[in-house]
Amino acid sequence: MDLCQQVLQISRIGRRNTKDCVHKVLDRLFTNSLMAKFNLKGKGKRGKRPLEGSKVYIAIQDGIMKFDSTATEDCIKVNVSEHLKHAPQRLGGGGFTTP
């Protein structure tokens, strides 16, 4: 599946607002245990990998912006970051670990 098809599929997920759309998209694309291994920038003591800049993140961002014309890149970044931050404490996320 090429990037255009991925963006189209993501834009079809949709929700009532940008925040809900981000949460629904991430929950459909990743498990909580996989999300727990990522953060937006990839920086920090826990050795997490960056999601921002990846092809998947670009598809997520473009798909959400296609669904919601009022969505901004900054709004999407904040919501993705927040969702990834809480992944370890959700069911199957593995819990928080100490560095």
C-alpha cells in the first residue's frame, strides 16, 4: 500500500474532533505495548524511538488533516504526544519502567 492509500484509509477513520481522531487512529495502527516504545521526538532517558518524521507519522498527519480541515500540525503533535505518553499505563502497555 502506498502513502496515498494509507492517507486515504486513515482519513476514513474520522471522529468528532481532532483529538478523538488522533486517539482512534493511533489505537487502530498500534498496540499499547508498541506505542509504549515510542514518543514524538525519540529523546529521553528511556531510549524510546521517534515517531515524528517517520512515514507512518506523515501518513497519520496527512490523513487527519484530510479528515478535519481545521486540524493543524501543532494540534496533531500535541495529541499524538499525549496519547503516546500514556500508552504504558493502558492495558497491555507494560507499565512504566525506571531507567
